[in-house]
Amino acid sequence: MNFEERVNKLYQDYPVQPYIAVDRDLGGWFLKGKPVPRRNMLPLEGGLLAGDIILLWRIQFGTFTTESVYPKYFEYTYGINAEDRLSHLLMNDYVILDSPFESLRHLNTTIKKNILKSKNVTGLSKMKSVDLNQALENYFSEEELGKHFSIRGYRLTEKGRLALLDNQDVVDRHPKKSF
């Protein structure tokens, strides 16, 4: 039996088949990996999966952006292609993409100052981040500002917040880092 047949047999009774990246080393995974738990592939309310809930949980912290790296646990533990599932969450109004002004929180002061320098704004060395944000609003339109940087944040909608609240058990099962 080849690896593909072994994967199909392993997940044959799962209601949703886990995502397996095309570049995954199936041989190495079979030797030391664990299968995606069946409970993580059971559709929840609205057709969401446990991995979607964890993605919503990560987004609600306000640090998840268009440049964030997706941890491997989305594939290996939750059986989802996180990038595709984020698109699904966006299309189904669980998450929205922040505007350039809303995404300013992801920029450091140096970048903000450089953007303002493009408009020959002076007195930048005395400005704090809040002052820089105000200056950016004074000198730039949303469209203009958006041309200066590509990073955008994500935010939960009310629908996303409710889905997260309704599935707190999924978050509770997820391993947390202790600081």
C-alpha cells in the first residue's frame, strides 16, 4: 500500500478530509506524526471547522496580518489550509480586512515618518506614534496612504466574535503558551 492509499484509509471515516500539503513528506509523517484528531474535522455551526475557530481566536488578538506566518498546527493538528480558510472566513463575513488607516498599528514609527517625509512634513523627530497617525490622516487619503505599505490587519466581525464565543471549547482544548 502506497502512502496516498494509507492516508485515504486513515481518514476514510472523517466527515471532512484533512488538508495535506502537496509538499508534505508523507513517509516521515507516517513514521513520527499523529493523525489529525477526528473531532477537529467535525463541522461546527455554520460549517466552520475547529481550525477556523483557532484562526478566529488568533485574529481577535489584533496582531494577525496579511504578512503573518501560518503555524504548521493548522495543517497537522486542525487539518486545514489556513490561507484558504481565511479566504473562506473573509467571504462569509466572519473577518474583515482592515483599511490602510486601520492598519497603521502594524507599522513602526520609522515607517510612518518615512511616509510623511514623502509629503515634506517637518517636525517628525518630536512626534510620537499617535501624533504621526494624526499627521498621516491630515496629509493622506485612504487610497494615497495604501500605496505606501502593503501590510493589512484582520478584524473579527460580530459574526466572527459570536462564532468564537459559541465555540470556546475548541479554544480551551488548544495548547497555550505559558509566559
